[in-house]
Amino acid sequence: MSNKEAKKNIGKKEIKDKFQGIYFLASVSFLYLLLFFFNPEDAEKAIKASAAVFIHILPALLFIIFLMAIMNYFIKPKTVSRHVGKDSGIKGWLLAICMGVLSHGPIYAWYPLLRDLRKQGMKIGLMAVFLYARAIKIPLLPLLVYYFGIAFVIILTGYMIIASIIQGHIIQKIDR
């Protein structure tokens, strides 16, 4: 395949990716409309439940959109590559672990940010480490210590960090 054909295929994929959200929205809207014709009461309940979930996650979504805007303005792909790209080394792994542990909010709010980082050169293994390390919740550690003791918490946290690194390496190997 020539370079020109490859660029053309990438362009088609980008266009397809841009419309996936619209297709999903249209499909869901169609299903709500269909439900409305067959069972208006349940359709109303479903729309109210969806609105409640949307309102609940809106602050997290706005925060992530804000972070993405700042990231896109200040952080260049070269910087991302240096810190979490293929040549990032141990620093990238440590950064992914720390950022995973420090991240809060619903996991799905982080997906767009991770996608953008991936487009800018982040290793997929580091994405897996980030997602896995999110299981360590700093605000819950004191409660965990209270119920299970400090030794248990240290060992469990250590195992979770080790497991996140193992998962990252496995995902990295599979991606190749």
C-alpha cells in the first residue's frame, strides 16, 4: 500500500470515528421513540432515569472536558511521548501508577482523556496500568486500615500495583 493510500484510509477511519457518536445517539433516540409508542409510561420513566444519570455525571464530564482542553492547549504530542510514550521507560510506568491512584470520579469520564493521550503517543500498556491502579482509592485507605490493619493494606496495595504493571505488560504484548 502506498503512502497516499494509507493516508486516504486513515482519513476514512477518522470520518467514520466522528460519526459513531451520532449513530449511537440516533439509535438510542429511535429506541426511546419506539418504546414511547408501545409503552409511554415506561418511556417517560426511562427518559427521567437517563436525565438523572446525565445530571449526576455532568460535573465529572465537564471537569474532564476542561482537563482535555487544557491538555490539548498546553501539552504537545512530543511531551506526551516523552513522559508516557514508547521511550518513557520506568518514569512512564510510575507516572501511570501515580495518576491512576490519584484519579477520582467515574471511570467512563476518563475514557475520552485516555483516548486523546493514546492519539498523542501514550503506550497502551500504560493506559492499562492507569485503569488498573484506579482501584487503589486514597480516601478509602484509612477505612481499609481501620477494618483490616496496616499490614494488610500495605500488602494489598503493593499487590495491586504489581498486578497493574503485569496487566500493562500483557496488554502491551497483545497490542504488538
